[in-house]
Amino acid sequence: MLLIRVMLKEFKQFALRGNVIDMAVGIIVGGAFGTIVRSLVSDVIMPPIGVLIGNVDFSNLFLVIRGGKTPPPYPTLAAAKAAGAVTINYGAFFNDIISFLIVAGAVFILVRSINRFEKQVLEFSPEPATKPCPFCFSTIPAKATRCPQCTSDLKVPEKTA
């Protein structure tokens, strides 16, 4: 019983940290983004591609492994499933590959934008006004060459040209 209390206490401390909440928000937003991307692929991108290829509906591309209650051929995947046929749904797989590529591209663009933003922030961040003394750990001015607290001589690194 004590072990369970300790585990619950540690889990509570872990769960209430900011990272777990951020992760939960990310998962929820990611799920919503996945729904939008799936709609984009199936409703916007794939129909024109199907028309260009010759009126092919990729979601209805399937291979019948075993027929169902009614014998094949089946005009649509829904008809094959309704008949109880066993199918390989390679059209749906193709749609999922397109969805994955769109999500991966969006994540790549997002990460790249964040990295550029962080780089700009680092370039424009001012030098700190203070630094810790390496001997007494008190806060001293950043340009100090001697600590006013412990009077230790602080070496200033030489700038190389």
C-alpha cells in the first residue's frame, strides 16, 4: 500500500510539471491536425489526381483475397466489406502515405521556422550584465576583472582575431 502511495505521489509530481501538460496539448492539437490533413488528402488532393489519371478513386482501389457472401467482383470497397470479403486496401494505404508526407512536410516547416526564430533571438540577445564569481559565487558585473566580494583576480579571456 505504501508503494502505491509513493508511486502515485511521484506520478502526480511528474504529471503536474509543464512538460506533460505541453505534451498533452500537443497530442490533442496533433490529432485535430491529422483530421484536417486526412480531409485535405481525401477531399481536395486525391480527386484531381484521380481525374488526371483517369477517374480513379484511390480509396476504392483494393484487391480481393477471398470473396464474401456474394461472389466478386465488387464495384466499391464498401460493397466488398458489406459482402464480408477479405481485401487488401492499397488505395487507402496510398492515401495514408500522401497524408503522412503532408504532415511530415508541415512538421519540417514548423521545426525549421522555430530554429530560425531561436537563431534570431540568440543573435539579438544582449550580453548579460552580471556573472557569477567562480570563487565565491557572488553576482558581479560581467566586465569585472576582480571580484569586489572576495577580491579574487578574474582572468579575462583574450579575444583572438
